Amino acid sequence: MAVALTRQGGRVGQRRDKGSGSITYDTNADRWVARLNLGITPAGKRVRVKATAATRAEARRKLEQLRDKHLAGVDLTQRHQTISELVELWLARGLATTTSPGTRANYATVLNTHVQPALGEARADELTVEHVEALLDAMAERGYAASTIRLTLSLLKRVLTFGQRRGVVMRNVADLAQPPAAPTKPRDALAVDQARRLLDACQGERYGPLITLSLLLGLRPGEATGLTWPHVHLDTDPATLTVEHSTRRQPDGTLTLAQPKTPSSRRTLALPPPCLTALREQEALQDKDRQAAGRDWSNPMLLVFTTDTGGPLDPSNVRRALARITETAGIGHVHPHQLRHATASLLSDAGVPLEDIADTLGHRSVTITADIYRHPFQTVRTRHVHAMTALAAPE
């Protein structure tokens, strides 16, 4: 395309085809300026947007970006939002109303800790795949777990998808980013003999029944402390419990019951004999506590595991009790979350199919189970054996 140069009050201009925009050189600012005409308002005012660049090639690239965004429906006239502003807007308006305060606070912590310092000042519409991958690589270099890196990327994708719906960004560059190929950090699992020693050490301990259920059923710490008596059925065949709640700490510090982590976390589990025994013991212990507390007893949530006056258990007290019991059992310091990991490992060692382990743990899919607990799994798929054996059997 032939271009004629014109001088316009300190600017060298280029006349271009109508609707294609223009590139001029501002001699006063020593910058190239890309301009795109967006049309004329009903009041007769011409609407125009511009971008500046150090080189003519960069100005041409920015002009093409402006044109692409305009054709994609992005409102170029609004004030450009930074990633920091978009994150705050997503936390305020982008989350579902059913999102628990705890989950909301966790998302804010992850975004404010990892995304904001690295990308917060960047314009959302200028974010690139390289920016996102640089963030993820830096997190890996600082030693963050693969699960933390994945969560950070997942939240950034959700923030940018929210920005797409509001016309702030044209595409979600986080969808194209590849996290670093860092191996998932292995989690220490209890061996079978260690699990047996732990169960033996729980005998006669106040927190023994809770630890027994957590180890043998793979309950999350909040699910165990949030278990309620109406969802425990000791006299049915088989005896069962249903995970319907989880304890959550409110912003004011109080503990309350909330919905489980995910819809798949709601599950009914048959009780192995040791769990049935543990719950019978807990029932007797709670009756004893109730009588001793008298008028001070209060358990309005009908919790299975409580303090000696009926209140919800503080997670820090559970952690300390477990650490003391595991030290006594000679297996070192164990965190409550490791009990759930031990469940997965022990079930795998016993030959339980991965699908059944995922159902027991309340995961949305076997992919999550395999991803989180990858190293202990050496499962042999067996569901096909019976059907294929019958198919091949002579008539």
C-alpha cells in the first residue's frame, strides 16, 4: 500500500486507507503514535484511541492489537484495568454467592501472595503467556509445591475469564500457559505397621476415636471434626456415616459448620469394625462429659467430637494431640492431613481400585486422586477380569 507522508504540527503523518487506522511520528515526544478511529457518537464526536511506541514496527503491532480488540468487542474507551484491579473485582463480584468465607479468604491469600506482587501492576489487556509462565517458573524456583503452582494458575485463569466477560481482555492467556514440569513433592505416608502402631496408641486417648476414623476412612480434618450424630447410623447393617458438613473458622475466630469442600465430598461410608468400636467409645465419652459438665454442657450442632463442655474442637488442639500420640507410637511427627494420605496409600497397598479410593476420599475424579497421591499408587485394574473371563469361557 502506498503511503504519503505529511507534516502536521510537529508530527509526521501517514495517510492510510479509511478504517485501517494511522501511524504518525510525534517529533516533540520522539514517539510513534498509533491511532484507531472507532466511529462517531450520536452527538457528532469522533471517538479515537491511541497507543505510543518507540519504533514504527512496534506502533504497527499495537495498531493491529487495537483493531483486533475492537473487532472482538472489547471496549477500548474504558480506562485500562490492571491485574490487581481485576483480581479485586473478581473477588468482590466474580465468585459464586455460595462460596464459603473460608474459600474466599484462601483464594485471596493465594492471589495476593503470588499473582499481585509479580503481575499486579501490569495492564490486564497487555498480559502475555510469557508473563504468566515467568510467574510460575519463579514459584517453582522458590520451592513452592506443584499443587500451589497449579492452584495459582487455576485462579488466574478464572480471573481472566471474568475479565473476558466484562470486555477487559480479549483472550485468556493463562489458558495457554504451561506450568513448569516440576515433580509433585512426595508426601510421607504411613506404612502398614506404623498405622497399626498408631491405632494401638489411640486406645484410651480422648482424641483416639477421631484419629481412628480419620485414618481408616480418609476424612479431611474439618470433615472429622464436623461429623454430627444425626448422620451417624451405628445400628444399621452395615453401619454408616455420612459426610454432610465440615468445620470452618469464621473471620471472627469462631468455629461453625459449613458445606463440604466440593459436592463430591458429600458421601456415605460403611464403617469397618474398628470405626464402629471407636464411635461407640466416643458416644460413651460424650455421655460422661455431658454429665460432668451439667449446665455448662452445650452442643447445639450435635457434633460427634467435642470439647468436654460440648464445643467444637479447635484444629490446633487436634494437631497437638495427634503429634503427641504419634511420637508415643514411635512414628515421629504426623500432621492430620497425613492421615488422609495414609488412607489412600493403605487402600492402594491392599489392592483397592483407584476409582474406589477416589470415591472414599470424596474426590471429583480419579485424576485428582492420582495427581495428588501419585507416588504410592501401583494399582492393578481388576474390574475387567470377571467379564472377560466369562466371555472367553467355553459354552
